[in-house]
Amino acid sequence: MNFSELIKSQRKERKMTQVDFSELLMVSSKTISNWESGRTLPDIDNVILIAKKLNISLDQLLLEDKKMINNIKDKAKKQNIVLLRLLTATTSLIMFVIIGHVTMWVSIVVFVAMLTNAVALVYFSNQLRLIEDKKPFNHFQLVTFAIIVPLLAGIYGIFVPF
């Protein structure tokens, strides 16, 4: 039995309507309907609350449905990738500002670091696109982004005086 079937049967066993169940969980009845039909899945906080309110173990609730487990894993992975992408973009921006205000040798090191950062940023973006079931970037887009961004920063570094 999958998650949606399980919560529906447990709710009916307790002779609760979707409205009763939604009030118990403090969500809308539409949300309950979506969960029971399998259109959407609850987040981990609501899964824990459902387990408590229905007096079911989390094992019974989660291990019955591989889709639910994969959904939770994907959400956690997505949060991590978004954070890594944000950190990578921030460090690239900092390096872009620094590159014009340091000596030539330090600028070269910063340029190489920016190139590495651009590759990492593209990798994280691709991973995020795969989780979201979107088409990943093609090789031309990857190479273009990974080379042009640091190249522009290098040009900026040449023309901005120390």
C-alpha cells in the first residue's frame, strides 16, 4: 500500500472526513485530498504530524512508499544544491570585485579560482535541473558559461587600475 492509500484507509478507519482530518493536521481539506489522491506529498514535518495523529510508526508510513522516500531525499538534495550554488555565485562575485585591485600574479590566481567556481556553478545548476526533471544544460552552454564569465572578469581586471 502506498502513502496516499495508507493515510486514506487510516482516516476512514477512524471514521474521519477529509475536513476532520484537515482540521486535526491544521491544513486545508484540499491538501488532504491532494495527498490521498497522490497528486502531492506532504513535507517531512507533516509526515511526522500524520504519524503522531494517526498513531502509526514513521516506518509504517514511509517505508510503504518509495515515492515518498525519494521525494524527501530530493527535497533535501535540492536544498543543499541551492545553498552550494548561492555560495559559489557569492564567492565568484567577491572574486570579480577583487580581481581589479590586486597585483597581476594574484589576479591570475583569482582568475583560475573564478574559472573553477564557474565550472562548479554550472555543475550545481545541472544537478538542480536534473532533480526538477528539467533538461540539463548542453555542453556548449556549459563551456560558454564556464569560460566567458571568468574571461570577462579577467578583462575587467586588466582595465581597472590598481
